[in-house]
Amino acid sequence: LLVVSWLVQLAALYATGDVTSEAIVPWLVATMFIPSIWSILYLSAFNRDGWKAIRFQPGNPIYLLAAALIPAGIACGVLALMIPQGRAESLYFDFSAGLNVLDGPWILGTGSQGWGLFAANIAITAVFFACINSVFALGEEFGWRGVMQTHLIGRLGFYRGVTFLGFVWAIWHLPVNLAGYNHPETPILGAFILFPIEHIA
């Protein structure tokens, strides 16, 4: 699975020449479905009973909503604290003269906003894009969480199983991360330390 995924990512980088190019997006979307395709082939050929362990219905909608809102809230809160201190920069927000949303695909628009409108803008935009991204993320989630996590927890226990899965999932992104996809300023630190920690946590 890792070798196939790495080869597709390397082919994408070779074909497009740049990890920030819009031309790489279809390649990366295709790569996202490799864990699910791999898992479906594995379950169909070697472990048909494994289908019983997969929960196909969505969980509690409150948890799904929280999964979209909590990371967005944390990210915006950190920016709101760090930008005025000169410790961070953002192309999307300016907190130096009130609250100004500069750019981005915000559902409730850009410009000067009060905290109530800003919070609603963040929340609605986060939920909207979480719904869109979930279609593509399903390609990864079914393979990693739906199939592999159950097996790893069964063999290694909860904490070791989830930790190992987070590490493997992070390393699965290795070629594009070394090219600067998720941590462009520190690709080596990002690929080998930060991204694994993010996936394990």
C-alpha cells in the first residue's frame, strides 16, 4: 500500500513539477482513494468476515459537527492571539485594526466583521468545507480507520494500535510532504516529526 501510494505521489510530482500546482490536485485526490481500494481488495480476497467489523452508518451528528468546528475554532483562536504579537502571519485575517477578513472562500464574505459575524463565518465555512472534503477523505478514512484501525487495535491494544496507525498514515504522505505540501517551510521536520504527531494525536 505504501509503495503504490508513494509511486503515485512521485508520478504526480514528476508530471506536475510542483506540489503547489493546481495540476497536482487530481493526482492527490486519486491517491486518497488508494487505501480504500486496497482495503476492499484485501477484504474481498482474504478476509470476508472483516466486512462485519466495519460500521457503515455515520456516528452521532453532534460529534461530526464538533469535528468540523473545534479544529477551525482552535486555528482561528491561535491566529487571533499570535498575529497581534507578530508571531504569526495570515493571508486571511488582519487583527491589527479591529477584525478584518482579508481573503479566502468564506461563505459569509470578507471585510470588516464583528466577532459574532466572524464566528458564524468561521463555523459555516468550516462545516461547508468539511462536508465537501468528507467525500474525498472517505477514500482514506475507510481504509485507515474503517479497516486497518480495527485490526491494529485488536492486535496491539487501543493506544499502541492508534499510535502505529497514525504513524503509518503520516508516512503514507511522505513524498508530497517532503516536497513541502503540508509544511512548506520545514518539509523534513514536518514529514518526519510534525505530521506523524498530528496524525497520532
